[in-house]
Amino acid sequence: MPNLLLKIPNTFCPAKWDELHLNYNYKWAYGCCKATPIVFVDDWREQLDQQKQNLLNGVQDPSCDYCWKVENNGGVSDRHGYIKNFDQTLFPEYLENLREPSTIEVNLGNECNFQCTYCSPQFSSKWDTDMRSKPYKIKSDMGHFRLNSKQADNIESNLTFLNKYQSIDVLNILGGEPLQNKRLFKMLDDIDNVKNLHITTNFSCKKETIDQIIERSQRYDSVRLGISLDATGKIAEFTRYGMNWANMIDNIEYLISHAGKNIEIRILTLLSSLTIHGIDNLTILMKEIHGAYPNTTWRLSYCVSPKIQSFKTLINKEKYLNKVKELGNLPFVLNSESVYNELLASEYDNELRKELDKFLNEFSQRKQIEIPKEFYAQTE
């Protein structure tokens, strides 16, 4: 058998072929969840094909800057993880652009009952309303918090697109908050070509909604609930404004006690200069959840945008380096190495920190919520 490693460019990433992410609200399309979106009118294929060609030609396509930044700093990127698990015998199919995406992700809209500090109007109706009433004074991140016009409803666009496929290995549904969309389950009932269903959620729903998910799970080979959870207690309630911590824990316990074997719980944690202060308590909680429900995984990622909540505004990063590194020893933890390398490479930016402090004060005043004292903790 020929050594196919010699034929694979060092810029290649299978995710650009294997994943397709669509947001009809804003006419965005992208391969890989970390890629920069293509803004399309009627079709995205030509631009996406050019990005693929760049990766095959040894070009670090700008749409993949999330990973290039990590790699150019000597770190281990998400792309490295894709390559590690890649079946090299399939490379000719990628070379000839014969691969259909195995994972398709659709966005139901920005309707959401949370206003997470690091989110934006594109993905949160709460942020959209807040920014339209009175924009925040965020000089460094105005692009992140920009307002966009959006379609009223994109369920039909998603249905038309998804039903073109004979079979979809993985369908991932995003929002906003998908479980707030009253048409979610009707949409799922109108799609019969999905093998595995993933839903990314803040999980602030009613018990009846959890019951509907469990009931419908029998239609699929597997169901993954990606539950966003970045910290615990007061830190969680501030950074994921709108969350009731007691309700979140109650819902997770309810799911654990009622879920079938084909349901995976994946806790999705975005570590920022704010949420990382809760890593100790979150680690304790995650060990408890995994102990009670072994079909639980914990995926870590790090904040790039808004820049004011990236690791560049973390005053005492040395306190957390070993804590993040040690998470790699837990068998149910994913992507800790990438987060560790980003934390290690980050350089403190005092001007950005000043911007963050202004933002925190304004957010606190608008929401009438106290800023957690941990956000100002100095190096011990």
C-alpha cells in the first residue's frame, strides 16, 4: 500500500469536507464550526470549494485562522485532532472533492432566553434587543456585537435543504436556543433521513421538553445533548445571564435519571478570562455527573471573540495553567490540550483589560446583577 501521508498537504483538514454549517438567518455557510462564515446570496459552494482547494495546495486559508493561530504559536489545534483520527486511505475522495458532508449543522434563529456575556446579537435575541435599545461602549469588539438584519423564520429553508439528502449521518441543531423554538419538534418530525441527532442547548427548558427529547430519541441511533455550561453558581449566572443555577442542576439530574442508553450528555465549556475562575467547582461537578452518567463527555474550548474576554485579559493565568493541563488526565475530557496551549501562549493586554472592566460595570448595572468577586482576583 502506498504511503498516502506523502500525498497529504500539511494544510489539509478533513473538517472542511466532512462538516457543513448553515445559518439561513444571515446567509452564512462554513465548513467546520470554528471557520469564518461565507456570506452567500444563492449558493455557497463555489467559495467553499475554493477554500478546500487552498487547503489542498498548501495554503493556510484565512477562513481557518482559528487553527492557524494556534499552530503558528506552536500549539495543538482542532485541525490536528481531525488529522489524528483521519482515515488516510480516504484521502483520494477529498482530493477529488467527492465527499458529502457527514455532519450538517443548521441554525434555527437567534431566539434565546439567555444573554451570555460572550455571545452576540447574531445568536441571542436578548443581545439583539439590548444593543438596539442602547449600544454598549465596546471599542475593541464592536464587530462582535454588531447588529444584522435577519429573516423572520428559517425553518422552511432548513427543511428544504435537509430533505435533499438521502441520508445524514449527524444533524446538529443550533440557535439561539433551539429548545425555545416552538417549531423544533415539528421540524424533526418532518425529517426522516437523520441517523444521529445533536442539539446544542442552554438546557433551561421545561421538564416536558426533556420528555419529548427522550421520547423521540428512539428514532435515532444516538442523540447528543450538548449542554452549554461554563462555570457554576454565581459565575455561571453572571456570564450566562438568564440562567437559574438551581434549575440547571435540576434539569441535568432529571435527564440523567430518565435518559436511555443512546443519549449522550456532552457538557460544552467555553473558558474565557471570566469563566475560567470557576474551573475548580466545575471540575468537581463534572466528575459527579460522569460518575452518575458514564455516557457523559466534557468538551473544552476557549474564547477568541470578544477579545475582552479572551485569555489576554486574564490577570492571573499562572494560577490556572496546571488546572487546565491536569484536565487532560480525565478520560471523558476533550480538547484540554488546545485550551492549555492557548492559555500558555496568551499575553496579558492591559488596555483590553480596561475595556473588559468597563463592559463588566455596564453589564452589571443594566442587568442589576453583582459582578463575581473572582473576576478581580490577583495572583496568589
